[in-house]
Amino acid sequence: MALASHAFKVEHEWQKALESCSTNSDMAEAAASDARKKASEAMERVALLKQRLEAVWSPVHERNAMRLLRLCRANAGVYVKLGQHLSQLDYILPREYTRTLSAMLADAPQSSFEDVVATIQEELGAHPDVLFTEFEPKPIASASLAQVHLARDRTTGSKLAIKVQHRGLQETSRGDIDAVTLITHVAAWLFPESDFTWLADEIAPNLPRELDFEQEGRNCERCGRSFRRHGVGLLGGIPDIVVPEICWAKTSKRVLSMSFEPGAPITDLAALEEYKLSRGAVASLLSKCFCKQVYLDGFVHCDPHPANVLVRPHPSDPRRPQLVLLDHGLYKELDPEFRLRYSRLWKGMIFGEVVVIRAECVRLGVGDMYPLLAAMLTARPWEDVVSSDMGALTASNKSAEDQGKISSYVQQYAPHIAEILGKVPPQMLLLFKMNDCLRHSDRVLGAPVNTFLITARMCVRALSEEQLKIRPGLGSWVSLWLEWARLEFRMVLFALSKFRLV
């Protein structure tokens, strides 16, 4: 604590020195030089003290992260789901937590084969050996709520993936939700600067839906129809984004049978090298996929962590990526008014339009805390959001200084972040989770493309389509064309500036 207090004092001294340099323009040159020297020395001391603090806290974080991992695995179910979500919060939590908890993304606790057989018999009325010509006892994947086994369809001979819910979840989930809710609320009361009650509030209404595999099958088919009809890309009649086909004859509330879809997790860099796929093309397709769902469809897959988004070469062109979306249990249907409001907010943030940002944030219930909400959504400092230089927001590689600012925001405004999460519409909480997952994947891929540019185009398209519905006619077409031209012109200027041509 003494070290942290000293670091704060040194940083305060540095800030005072900087203010002295900037506000006293009539200061003698010698005095100004002395102030700059003091500021520089203070900055060096702050950096040194922060390194010492990190060295002190790192083993503590490591031990506690391992304890949390063991706790989640021992209790399974809801606790694994919480741990998986926490592993995506790499812009908030210390890296020791995100690195340790990420082990649960593809290696959650497994049910015994006896439990799997019992569940299938209860749900489908027969032993797996009767239903399938082959059924692998060892699961190929295990998640928080279920595990997946390979099988061979007895009728068609096709390869299937059989998702079987962990036994007992239906009975224990309600009590687990109550326990997690109590724990997060008590922790928030003891440590108000680290309020994670919104995690429990998000899980409580959605877990029962995720435990209904028939609903998951319907979500999967609806998602597939959307991308087949008007997806983000099509080659040789095959979409760039696909989902498994559901085998309804062998599906129930706790067992989901679907086509087996090969592929590698989207953050498996070694697999991308093996497939000879461009990281930029993969990141671009991922961004287009979820921008389409959020801004155009309003039907959003809210759990796109790397194990749920596979990548493979496109069947029609091995140099082109194809995504496979898995695990369709957690979806959110955005009402049209919210979807358009969210589109206007993102368009305002990308163009740095403070009036628009403020107006939409007020409608979302956060009032004067709009700068903080914008920083939370973009994971960029507020000054970058409102900068006239589009490159400040859309830069692919965030500097250590930017990351430091975001961490500083989290520490300084933690109670206000909790307040915002309690005020925004409930459907926005799942979008925060989706953003966390996508941002994590983008970082692992090395942020090779400017996803904000893709977002801008999707927002303009969504708002344009809505305007044409309300006011069809030549005037609307001209207005929309001008808006689109304005967007593309700014994109061109930004691209040129990157190559130092303007």
C-alpha cells in the first residue's frame, strides 16, 4: 500500500510539472526547462514504481487466478461459464487472470461416458449403439454446459457431432445462479471499485434458454438461413459463413445432433499458417459476420469466443477463409429501435460526432457519462473517439500508452462503469460480452485490419435501409448516396494518410 501511495504522489508531481509547462507561457526559459526536466524525472520514477508494483502483485494474481480456475472447474456449469467470460476481459483484468482462465475455453470439465449414455437414453429412448453405427466414448470438446462426441449416422452414414448436456445441470442451475448472484453482490459491497454483479445479472435470465438444445437448434437454423440468403460473401454458391445442419430426429432438450464441421479455432495461429490463410482476411470476415448480425439482422450470437468460431479454407477457393459458427444457445434479438440507436451511436463514435454520441447515450439511459460509455465500447481513450483524425480511433495497433489510459480509466471510474452497466438496456449487456469475445480474438490475430471501418460501413447501410423504408423516393436515394460518398471519401483520406500521401 505504501508503494502504491508513493506512486500516486509521484504521478501527481508529474502532472503538476506538466501543467506548469503548459499554463505559464510567460515563464522564463530556464524555469520552463527546469519544469520539463522535473516532469521527465517524475515520469521515469512513475514507470519504475509501476514496474515494482507489477512485480509485487504478479505472483499474487497468479495464485488467485489458479484458485479461481480450480474453483470453476470443481463446481462446473455456471462457474465455468463465468470463468470463460472473465478470460475474455483482457482490457480490464490483469493478464495473469485472463491467461490462466483461458484454459477453460476449450478444456472445460468432462462428464463420464456412463452419464453421457444415461442422458441419451433418457432423452432419445435408446443406447447410442442402437442410434448410431459409431459413437466415440471420448469427447472431442467440452464446454461449460455440455460436451461433444463424434458419431456416425445409422441412416445416411454421415459424420455427426452429438452435443450432450452435462448431467444434473437442469437440477442445479437455479441454485448455482443464486449462489453466483450472492457472491458477486457481496463482493461488490466489499469492493465497490470491482463490481461484477452485471455478470450474474446477465447469466440469470439467459441460462435457462441455453439449457434448451431444441431452442439452440432453431437458433442455428435461423442463423444459417440469414447467411445463405444475404450473407457477407458467397463463392460458387457457398457462403463464407456456415453453421452445422441439425439432425432433428436425434435432437431433444438435452441432446443436440448436428453435422460435424471441421475447422480450427479462429485464434489458432499455427492452423492459419498451415491453411495458408491471411490473418487480415480472417479478422475482416469475423468483423463482417458480427456487424451484419448486430446492425442489419438484429439477431446476434452473443458467445463468439474462439472455440465457438472455427476457420477453414473455403471449399471453392483454398486461399479464402470460411467461418463455422458453433454453439448457438446464447442469442439476443435486438428490437428495431435499439438496433438503430446502437447503429447511430457507433456511427457517431467513428466520425467523432459528440452531439450524436451524447444524444444516443442519453436515450440509452447513461446521461452525462457518455464519454465513459464510448471508451468502454471502443476500448479507446475518449480523446481518440472525438479526434478529427479518423486514424486515432481506427488505428489497428494500440500503443502501450493507449492501453495504459484504458487501464487508468478502469481503475479511476470503476464505480461509474458499474453504474453504466446497471443503467443500459439489458440487451446491451450481451453486446458487451460479444464485444469482449471479438476484441480478444482480434488482439490474438494481431489486429491486422481496421474493424472500425467495417463497422462504419455496416452502420451507414443499416441506417440507410431504414430511411428508405420510412421515406422511399429519389430524395432519400440522393441523400443516402451523399452519406455513403462522405463515408467512403473519409475512408480514402484515411488510407492515403496511412501511406503519407496527404
